[in-house]
Amino acid sequence: MSVYAASKAYVLSLSEALSEELRHSGVAVTAVCPGPTRTGIINSSGGNNSKLFKGKIMKPKKVAKLTYEAVSKKKTVVITGINNKILAQSVRFIPRSIVRKLAKKLLEEK
């Protein structure tokens, strides 16, 4: 999971940088941060056993709709779902040591 999380952070940073560099070129860049989404990969990877996929999980169709809307508005970053937005913004105010422990807890099996 550490490599997966690091690669997601890299893609987000790269997308934000490219968006700024290309701002006046007519090319828009949008990074999509969907959070947990009800896809086939959840079951095949064993992710359905983690606490992260407990409760109401967004469906791919909804994520696609929100993504399309964000791309249409040329937004640089789209975080789908209110729970994902709250979680993503909360890391600004919570010490990194706690964020790491919370992330580990969410990925543990139910």
C-alpha cells in the first residue's frame, strides 16, 4: 500500500504542476481523487475486507459523472463524494503521525 499511496501522491502533484504550466496553452489537466469506489477490483484484490470499504461506497457511474462535470469546468482537482472531501481536507489539520495511523486502520481487515 505504501508504493500505491506514494504513486497517487506523485500523480496528484504532477497533475497540479502540469495544470499550472499549461494554464495559458488551451490544455487543461484534471486529477481525479475518487476515494473508495464500488468496482470489480475491490473483490479481486481483497479490498472488500478492509474497513475502507465499509458503509456507503460510491458507484463508478457517479464518480464518472462528477469527473465529467469537473473536467467540463476545467477544475484542476476533483475529489468525489462528501466523505472523501472531508477526509482529504482533514489531513491539513491533523498531525501526520495520526494521519498515518488512521490510514493504516482504514486499510485493516474488518
